[in-house]
Amino acid sequence: MKTNLYFPLLSVVVIAGFLAGCSATTADKKTQLETLKEQRAKLDDEIKKLELETGTTTPTAPAPAKMAEVNVAELKAAPFDFYFQTQGSVEAVDNILVSARTMGIITRVLVVEGSVVKKGETLAQIDNTITLKSIDEVKSSLEMATTVYERQKNLWDQKIGTEVAYLQTKTNKEGLEKKLATLNEQLDMCKIKSPIDGSVDEVDIKIGQNAAPGAPAFRVVSSDKLKLKANVSEAYVTSIKKGNNANLSFPDINENIDAKVTFVGRTINQLSRTFPVEVAISSKTDNLRPNMTGNVKIVFKTVPNAITVPINIVQEINGEKVVYIAEKAGETFVAKRRVVIIGGIYGNMAEVKSGLAGGDKLITVGFQGLEDGEPVIF
């Protein structure tokens, strides 16, 4: 019984001693920490007092500089076009209203709208009954006249008969031949023919209708030769000339065509104060149609080696046009303000006359609020 009471009692004494030791250690560390803090505060106060008395300061490590994030584009000299832009419409160079060459009743119409025709192909037939009868009569007379002429010629070759009789038969024969040729021409005039290769765009006659010279019968259009016609402000009358480069764009069909100015009008319209300009469309395309609207840019001046910048990045500060570039400074880059002189502005680009050079790293994004010399990263 004594043995059983001894061991539990001993365990309780050991555990209590251990906990007391741990508690004492923690308390000592807290006391030591507070003591050190007090000593540091006293040292800081003494250092400040000595700095004031001696007029010195303790250098501190500089805070790392914050870098502005930007995007840059390296500038390169390139040709810069000065151009005028306007709208125009496509026209067919060969857009012809075809009419009859003689009067008569239409007996046949051989084409419909949309028909593809060749030059000289018959589009319609005019009544030619009387002309055919006249040709038959002349042919019969010509056969007789030819026979008489040949016999008279044989006799004259043998020195038989008179020269007058020979010449009369010859003249009669030649007269009938000319009359037959005239009738054949009249017969051909009874056909309304296409003057060009193209397609029939309009049919304005019907069978039984009376055709007359000058009255429109068909419209034939060729898509092989097209042009864009536009009106240009008189402000450019001395700038735009025949042969200038032009670019045609047709947003509806998503096509761009390079071309040249082929005609410049010399008369100014009194109402619109514009003059006409035509640009031949040399590119072969099946998508263009007469009367289609398109945009035309006419280049009237080109600077061969120009420095250009987007106009939206040019800022005005204290009455000066400025941009920012990224310039090497040791191991980093800093923003540098450049005062620039702007030349022509076309589209969203501006020509820089001075202030920038090829190879400069132009800051295009993040330039707002930059300070001269501010570190940048890109």
C-alpha cells in the first residue's frame, strides 16, 4: 500500500517542477526584450541629439524608384504620302446606247437583258422585205447586163462593132454592180448590231415596234474598261495632275486597287466648287459594277524619307508640341520630353519636321502624366 502511494506523488512533484521552469524561462525572455527596446530607444535619442549638435545625418538606403510601364515603337524614316480623299462612282468606259441605222418595223429581237454579245453580233432585225425584193431584181438585171457586156467585149476585142456600144454595156454592168452593193448595205442596215464586246444591260424595243435612227434600242456595257469618276475641291486644282498615283477602295466588296489619274477637268463647277477627276481601273475584277460607290485617295505629294508619329500621342504643353521617347540611362530607360515641329497631317499620322530621328524609341502608350527623366519599363 505504501509503494502505490509513493509513485503517483513523485510524478506530480516532477510535472509541477517542469511547468514552473518553463514559466520562469518565458518571463525572463519577455523581460529581456523589453529591456533591449528601452536601450534602443535611449540610443536613438542620443544619436539624434548628437546629430543636431554636430550638424550631421546618418545616410539611409534610398527607396527603390518606381518605373512607369509604357509601350514604345522604334521610329524609321519612310515615304509619307500627302493625299486627297473623296468618294466617286464607277463608270464603264464603253457604255453605249445602240440605235437603229434605218427606219422600219422590228421583226425579231435576238437578245435579252444580261445576254453576252460580241462586236458585230445582231441584236434585232428590222423588216427588210422590200430591200430583198430590190436585190433580186437588180441581180436579174445584172446577170443580163453581164452577159451583154461579155459578148460586146469579145466583139470589141476582135475589132467588131463600135467602141460606144462596148462602153455602154460596160457602164450598164458597173452601174448595176454598184446598185447591188448599195442594196446589200441597206440590207445590212436592217440589222441592229452590237458595236462592242459586252453584255446587254437594257432592251428598249419590242417586236412590231417602229425603229428609228437615234432612238435608243439597246444599252451594251463592257466591264473590261472601267473608271472611277469623282469631284475634287478646287483647293487642289494646282496639286492634282494626270498621272498621280491613286488608291481605290470598295468597302462593300472588300477590294483595294492601285491606279493612276487619267483625266483632270479644267472647269470648276459654279455650284459645288469642284472639278471632275477620272481614275482608270486597270485591275481585272468581276465584282465591280457601273454606278458602284467607292473611295479614292489621290496622292499629290510624297516626302521620300519622313519621320511620322500618330497624331493622338502629340501633346501640347506650354504652347509647344511635345512627345516622349525612351532613352537609355545606365542599365535602365528614362522618359525624355522632345519638342517637335509638326508638318502635314493626313489620316491619323503627322509628319515631324524636327525633334525626332530614326531609331528613337517613341512612347506610344503610357505617355500621359510622364515626367522628364522618369524611369520607364517596356
